[in-house]
Amino acid sequence: MNQIVSQSGQNHAGGMRELISFRIGAQEFCVDIMAIREIRGWTAATALPQSPSFVRGVINLRGAVLPIVDLASRLGFESTEANDRNVIIVAQIGEQVVGLLVDAVSDILTITDDMIQPTPDVASETAKTFVRGLIPMEGRMISLIGLERVLPDLELEAA
């Protein structure tokens, strides 16, 4: 039986995956549902000095400091003008818990590995860094995002 290990280390038996899809502007993206801890409404973040432009700041999540990443800005789109309609997807990325600011959560998708098409060669290297593949579904194209590259590599930044 084909086994795939997700970003969270969970095995996907038989190549079946559950993904959560969300919108940023007119684009639709998805991530492995096993990496998601919760989805919450927008909360204003406290800015951190000298942080990358895509880091909106931090919020207090039940006593823990949670960095908020503007996923639109991180993916190279125009920065999100956050309002009450936006949501924060709380995700586990390796050892770090981070909030991802998106426009809206769309759906939970159950797919098989053979549904994932490779990222086209015409995509920029930046796009290929984040997009692990494309999923054609019901007349729309959904980009599968690899969360492991969302946060900057702290070792590279320190160098």
C-alpha cells in the first residue's frame, strides 16, 4: 500500500489526503488538514520591530504568543487589508505554531495523490518554493501549498 508522510508526520494510507482549502483574493489554495490546529476570526496583531514585511505581528492565543503571517504577502501578492471577514488558520509548521491570515476558508477536500498535478515549469522559482502541485477540481485550479517554507529560515537570516 502506498504511504505518504504529511508535513505533520501523519501517514496517509493508500494515497488519500484531506486538505483544507482557502481563498486569497480570487485564488484558491489548500494545505494538509493534519497541520491545522484551529481556525479563528481575525484579531488585530501587535507589530514586531525588524520583522519581515509578511509578518503582521503577534497575538495572544490562550496565553501563548502566536506570530501572524499574511499569507498573501508571503506568496508575493498584495498585502491583505484585514477586516472582520478574514480568518486566521492556526497551523503547526515543524515545531512552530503560526497563524496564517487568509480571506476565507472554503472547503475540506478529500483527494488521492494521482489528482495532484506538478507545478508547471513556467512558474517562477518563488512559486515553486511554496506550491507543491495543482489540483484541478470542479472547473477550478487549487494550489497545494507546502507550509514548511512559509516561515523564513532563521539560520539563513542570521548569516
